[in-house]
Amino acid sequence: MTDPINPTRRSILTAGAAALALGGLSATRTAAQATNAVSAPQGRRMLGALEVSAIGLGVQNHSRTFHTTIPNRAEMHKIVRTAVDQGVTFIDTAEVYGPHESERILGEATGTIRDQIQIATKFGFNVDLETGEWAPGLISDPSHIKRAVEGSLQRLRTDRIDLLYQHRVDPTVPIEDVAGAVRDLMDEGKVLHWGLSEMGPNTLRRAHAELPVAAVQNEYSMLWRGPENGLLALCAELGIGFVPFSPLGYGFLTGAIDMGTSFAPGDFRANTSRMDPEHREANLALVELVKAWATRKNAAPGQIALAWLMAQGPSIVPIPGTTQMPHLLENNAARDVSFSQAELAELNAQVAAIDVQGARMPPMVAEWSDVEAPAQG
Ligand SMILES: NC(=O)c1ccc[n+]([C@@H]2O[C@H](COP(=O)([O-])OP(=O)(O)OC[C@H]3O[C@@H](n4cnc5c(N)ncnc54)[C@H](OP(=O)(O)O)[C@@H]3O)[C@@H](O)[C@H]2O)c1
């Protein structure tokens, strides 16, 4: 069984295969970003019309970690409940995580606290609705979306999904048709808000014109600043929230990875060339940077990475993923780290000065990003 986003069991992905050059990302910030970038406030944030906690929790790894170990189920339940006790109410999963298992574990954890939380899940990968077997490809035809959502609702033990994303754009299905299916689900009360992930910008505009979009979920962190090249500005223009996935750079920005780290066979990170030793050495400059700021702000390096993200705009809600209680507590406390305007300007400039080397994804995964949906008819 395979997992397309974090394909630790995909034999077709080989280490070092990725060759996308990410250097030269523009350091230019839009006026909107600059205005919003004041501090990392505590409390709640809006994704379109959906109110969520300022930091969320990603539970992709609650069924299997990057290291391919299977976490203890009861401990994962405890992590979710502790997060909610601490005010972290925005929890992110997907049909394809596991597949199906992450949603199941989340559903087991949240039965009695369902009304206190906002659940985000996703459809769009070719997951067998019954068996959970994943086959290559994307699938967003309207009838499939509706059946996939029924499965998610069952596994999540709920009657509604607060935020439903299309996980990747299906290049064969007009986004207006996808919006139509989601609108039908909204009319039935099964979906409350919707979003897209890693879509092309024109597809986002068309989707939003058809059915207002609450949030975009894309990779964004100090390690991957691609959204600064127009996407954050587009979301601000349209009033769409932004949910950075892998906000800790898959753990890199916590300082947990150094030149001595080797990845387990099948660990997604082994297949991203930015983690190859030749590139990692240069990229560790970012780790040195967050460590220096951690000392200065009496915080942990990962907290600096999360607080920096939240400081980039008022509708940015990172969803760090963890399977460990101490990490959860540390990540949640990033809400208490804030920057003055001067500090933020200094940190932004320092981040922008580091030219991240290597690719963020293997080519087989990267080809699903920035896809534009076909026109209708
Ligand atoms: N839309 C998409 O295509 C997409 C793609 C990828 C991810 N996502 C979502 O984004 C969420 C988060 O992304 P992610 O898990 O890939 O990456 P991440 O949040 O950047 O990093 C997670 C990694 O960092 C480690 N970690 C977390 N907190 C730590 C801490 N305080 N100190 C040291 N290590 C720490 C975790 O290990 P431990 O478990 O040991 O803490 C894990 O290995 C996922 O759960 C998923 O919901 C979405």
C-alpha cells in the first residue's frame, strides 16, 4: 500500500531522483504581507469564514511516522485530546493518510469533543473507497467526491466536515464540477467550508468564483518559501486563508536533523534532494538561524519557525505534525513567541538571504503541484 504525499512505501521513488532547482526564490514581499507581518498573536484566526485556532495539528503521521514505525494508537488519541485541551482545535487529516487510518484514529479520539474542534480532511487521490488501497493517479469526478466524503464522515465518526480540501487538482475534471459536488455536500450539511491544496493560481480564482474558498493548504516554511511568489498575495486579495503544511520543514527546522542524520529506507525525506548531504550542508544555515533566534527569544528552534510563519499574515494557520507529547506542547507554545516589527524585518531579511538548495519533492510528487484544471465543456 502506498501513500502519495508521503510515499514511504513507494518503490518507484528513489533517493536523489528529484532535480527541481528551488534557488532564487524572490525575497520580495507584497505590501499586504508587510502590513500584516507584525507578530504571532495568540488565540484564533479566520480562514475565510471559518474560525480556527491560531495553530493547528497535523495528524498524517498518527498512522505511521516518517521513520515508518507505527505509533501507539492510544497515545495518538491522547495527543489529539491534549491539543484540544490546550486550545488547538484545528486538526488536519486526509482520506489518503494511511490511507483511511489517520481519519479513523482521529475519529476515535474526538467522539466526545467533536463540537469543540474543526476537522479538515481531503479527497482527490485514487484511494479505493472500500479497501483503502491507493493506486496511482488523481480522482475528483463529482460522484467519487461524494462517495469519498461519505467514507470520511464514517471514519471520522461525525456528521460534518468543517473544511474539505481537494488534495490535488485532477487534470481531467473542471474545477467548477468539483465545486458543484462540494456545493451539493454543503447543501446537505455534510461539508461546511472548502479549500484546495497545491493548485494552480487560475484554478484557485475559478474555484473561488464558483464557490467561495475558505483556505489554501500548501507547503510553506522557512525551508520552502514558494508561496511568497504570488500565492500569499492572491489569497490575501481573495480573502482566502492560508494553511502551511509541513511548517517545520518535515522536522528540519526543529534542529532534529544534522549532517549525521540518515533516513530510514522509504522515509519521504530521503527522496527530497534538499536533504541530500551535498545540499543539506548549505540548508543547515537555516537551522543555525532558528537556533540563534531561539536563544535570543528564549524559545525552541521549531517555535521560531512556527512563530515566523504566523507573523507573515493574520490568516496563516500552520499545522505542525507530531506523534510525541513533548513536541506537541512545544509546538503549541509557539503562540507565545512574538516579534516586534524591527525583529521581524531582521528575521525576514536573514531568512531571505539563505538560498535553499535542492528540491522539496521528488519529481513524481512535484508533478501534482501547480496543476490547472481543464475548462468546462
Ligand atoms: N496538503 C498536503 O499535500 C500535505 C502534505 C504534507 C503534510 N500535510 C499536512 O501537514 C501536516 C504537518 O506536516 P508534516 O508532518 O509533513 O511536517 P512538519 O509538521 O513540518 O514536521 C513533522 C516532523 O517534525 C517532527 N517534529 C514535530 N514537532 C517537533 C518538535 N517540537 N521537535 C522535534 N521534532 C518535531 C515530527 O516528528 P515527531 O512525530 O517525532 O514529533 C515529524 O517528523 C501533516 O500532518 C498533514 O496533515 C499536508
